[in-house]
Amino acid sequence: MSDKNGQGSGDEPRTVFNPVPGEPTPPPAEGAAAGGVGNAGDSPWGNPPQEQPSAAPQPPEPAPPAQEPAPLAETEFPGMTSFPAATAGEPREVREGDVLNHLYQVRRFIARGGMGQVFEGVNINNEDERVAIKVILPHLARDPNVLAMFRKEARTLTRLSHSALVQYRTLAMEPQLGVFYIVTEYIDGRNLSDVLSTIEATPAQLVSLIRTLAEGLAVAHSLGAIHRDISPDNIMLEGGRLERAKVIDFGIAKDLDGGSQTIVGDGFAGKLNYVAPEQLGDFGRQVGSWTDVYSLGLTILALINKRDVNMGGSLVDAVDKRRAGPDLSPVPAEVRPVLEGMLKPNPADRLRTMEDVIAALSDRATAAAAPASKPPKVAKAPKAAPKPKPPVVAGSDEAKQRKMLIGAGAAAAVVLLGGLGYALSSGGDDAPTDAATSAAPAVPTGDPLKTAQAVLDGGLASVSCSWLDVSDLQVQGTDVALAVKGVAGRPVDAQNEIGKLLSAKGLRAASIDFSDVSQISPNDCGPIEAFRQIRGTGASHISVPQVKWELAPLPADDQDAGKLGAPVVLNIDLNGVAGDIAIIGLEDSGQMTFEPRLDRSALEAVKVSSDTYRYPLTTTHPGWTGVFLLYGNGPFDQSLLNGSTGSRSGDWAQRFLAEARSKGWQADTVWYKTVNERPD
């Protein structure tokens, strides 16, 4: 296997427990391949099968003729339980000069976002055809649910055709590089966010801009997609001109069909400054065309103010500001009635569709009071909403009481694929009903904060393929805002499960901040599910000083000298831990490795103070690694603690748990990531 720079590594990347100081490293067992599983002197984590010698070189086949990559069709992903494998192995980063599917050449890196990287490219058959190429992050492309979302949205987005909408070309896979990517037209210009402070717009230009964007979004809505993240940084000005504005980044679009969902499910999507009240949980959480109307209104207000609107802050602040309404005094009289109609907090009072907005522009003086298509009557919010009661907060620190979990910084990562703060909502083209807008969850018996704590204390252990902790919890009435940290194989599913746990007790997940939850490989689900059943109580007894470690050439005195590796340090605290201990490593591949040399006596050589230790290990593979500290009555059965996903039998979890419970085992874990982001 080669490292990221193409250098031969000699053997497979792995994590090696460094020898305890003064202890010689035994040679590999006779007949064992370098890096083999179970070798006490060289314990790899996630050692895949050794590469076979390559066959004699063959003359290269002629390149096939350039052709348009086929969009991901339904038949290519039956049931979305699998996806095409890259013929060249694991995906690698796209670089300038790469040609995707013999058609699009990558010319220039533009930006990196929550979903992947964006490049400028060109059609090699027509160099006048410039394109933007959004390369999807590998871990997202491995998730069938994510691919299902992209496939569904590709069918809609490639049908969009309007001068105010970015034109989507295709969603495709490059088989040689193993990457999925989306191609759109290239817009040569600036986004509105970059020029807010300098651009001057006359009332006539504002009217024209609202009309242009509303017409484009009306086309998108007619095809069953709402954007849900209209904001200045998602409006591109081709050539820097307002009259050539285009809406970009429909990557979190949601089908208006209430029976379908995207990867964000019915969840919150958007940037906190610009989202609609229903995206924050108000008014029955009904999301629809009216949601884009509200966000477009705030975007126009930002243009008028020449700065971002001040509608964020904490979750409570954001809700309060929307109930009170933004300050419209700077808005020119020519467009003020229209913005008033677009920015009504209650969707029932708001201009409901982009067609309503367009109609309001033609009669700006009366449109806000009488929109073109009057929606069905629904329960209305009070004209002056009472100020919410101070939230009940876990902990006594006064400064923490007003610190909500979705601030402007966390909300910037709210766009799906960045791992964001989350709020439950639901969509549908029907207007909210009286019950939907007025009914609140049943008030739980007793203290809502204690109820939420009890739900989470017992419920997180049942969230599939995860190891999670609550880092912050706040409750206001029946609304719960919490921040979670840890790892999960499917973070979005984990968010939904937590929301359902709270809902079952009459609580509503107003926000679930998953920005500190890292996505791990589904290959790790089996072991993490089993170890979680015996999770220790209280603080973890194992940690690392940092989560991310940079791979770099190892020094000459290292047994892996010359290879890329990261000298990771484990902090182990055995205060209060009785009995024997064991250390088990788990890699992205699902490979689990038991280190038999690491016991209490071996740790004496790296003692820092009473029952605390700093143990070094070297990791030579990129990606996530989990380390489990197992403690209880020994001995520890190595056959239960070694092996790959394929080698563990179907009853492995039952056998492991039976052994663990009979011997009183408990487990803690820590996860870290090794990366190669700097030039070596």
C-alpha cells in the first residue's frame, strides 16, 4: 500500500502500541506476515489483506471516447443498499488537472465546504463551457442514505431551468478516482454576502431583484423543491450585477411531498440569521414555500441595511427576534409593504408563495394586507407575544444560563453536511391546521429538566451505532436544547432517535447540536454496539490530549522510520478502577485488535502520578481510530477481542456480552483521527 504521497509503505498502515520503555520489541512470530493480527510485538489496528504482487505490465488501453457521465439512475442503486465501488480502490482527493469521466477537467480549487470541495472545471470538448464541480466528501459518498438524497435531488435539480437559478448538469461518479461529484454551471461573479457593505441598490433595483429571485424560486417550488437556506451567501451576482442574481446551493432542497425526506429528514436546515420561525419550532414546524419567502425577505433586508441582519444569537434570542419582527424602518417606502408581508412571523399571515410575492410587487401599497392568494384561515399567534420565561438550565453557572446551543457560529455549520445544530420540523404543502399551530406537547409529569435528564441518561445507550455524551442541556417549558459530543455511524439517524426519545416523554427537541459528533465508519457499528452495553459510569478513564493528529515522516529511531505516522498519546486514569485492564483498538475497516502487553504492570513504566499514565502509540493509517479500555476480572479472551468484521461470527456480540457480564467488565472509549493535511 502507498501512503498519500505515493511512497511505498512496505506494509499496511496500522496503529502500533509502542514498546514500554526498556522493554525489547519481540520479532514477528514465525510465519506471520509483517503487520499480522495478533502479533504481540507489532499490534496493527485494521490491517487489511496484504497486496498481491502485480501482474506483468500491460500496454495501456486506448481511452474511451469522451461522453457525458450518466446521472445516477434508479436502477443503479436498487434499494440504495449498495453503491458502485471505485475500480481504483479508496477515493483520493481530486487535484487540479484531473479529468472526470473523460469529460470535465479540474482547473482550479475554489472553496471547501461542509459537503465537500468545489472546483472550477471545463468541458474538454468545449473549453468555452466552464463548470463548477462539487466533489462530495468520501464518508458521505459511502452512505447509501446520502446517495439516495443526492440521486433524488439530482432528478429534480437537473430539471430546473430559469435565469435566476444555477443550472445543474449532472450527478456522477468518477470510477478511477472513486469520487462522486455534482456539476453545475460556473458563475463568474461574487456572492451577495461579499458585497453587502459596498453595494448600493435603488428602490427600483430592489423591486427588480425581489421579482427576479421570486420568479426563479417559484420554478423550483413548482417542481416540488424548497431551498430552506436562502441567504446572501447563496445568491451569486454574475459579473457583480444585481440584475443577474442567481440562487445557488440547492444541496439541502426538500421535496414538498410530505411522504418523502432528504438526509436531513424533517430537520432544521439553514443559517440561523436567515431561517424562518417555523424552522426554529414555532407555528407547528410546517416548512414550505412560505419558508423561502421569509428567508428571501431577510436577505433583501440585509441588502438594504448593507450588513447581515441581526436575527441570530441564542436559540431563545432567535425565536424572540422573529416574534417581535425585524426593524423595517430603513426600508424604502416602495418595497416596505412587500417586506412586511414576507416577514410576518406566522406563516398563515405571511405571503405564502413566490407568486404571492410577485403579485404584491405590482400593488405594493396594499399587497401586505391583501395577498393575491389568501391562504386558509388558521390559528394566529397573539399580536404581542409574551416574553418567554427564563430557561431552566442544567448547572448553576449564571453565564451558562443564557448560552444557547445554536449560536451564529454553530449555525454556519447547519447546512446539512457540516454536522450542525438540529431542530425538528416537518414539511408539507398543506397549510398548518389549527391543531398543528396551537397544540403543544403534553407537559411531562414533574420537572421537565429532570425528565429530560432521565430520558437522555437512559436513552443515549440505545441510540444505534454511537457513543454519545450530553455536553450541554437546557429546558424551557417542554422545549429542549442540547449539545451532544462523541461518535456515530449515522449522525442524522442518531439525531432523529434522540428527538423521538424526548417526544415520547412529552418533550420537544427544539435543537440538537451535533457539531461535536464525528461520523465513523459503519464497519465499527458491531463492536461499538457491544462495548456500549457495558459502558462504565461516571467520567471516562481514557482520553487523548487532542482529537486530530497529523501524519508525518517518523524519525529514524522509530520501528516504522521513514513511513508516515502520528505519535498519539493515550491518557489513562485508573483511579477507582478495580481489577484487570485490557486495551482494544478499532479501525475504520472494523478491524479490532487486542494488545496483550498492556496491563497494569506494563503501565508502571509510563506512570505520571498515582494511577495516571501517559502511553504512546504510533498510528500509520489515516482516518478514525477508537481505543477501548476494558476493566474487570481477567483473563481477557483474545479470541473475542481480535479480528475483522468478516471474521466475527454472527453470535459474536452475544458471546462477548455473556463473557463481559460474567466477569463484571466495564468499558470506556476515546476516538481520534489521523490526517495528512500538511506538506510532508
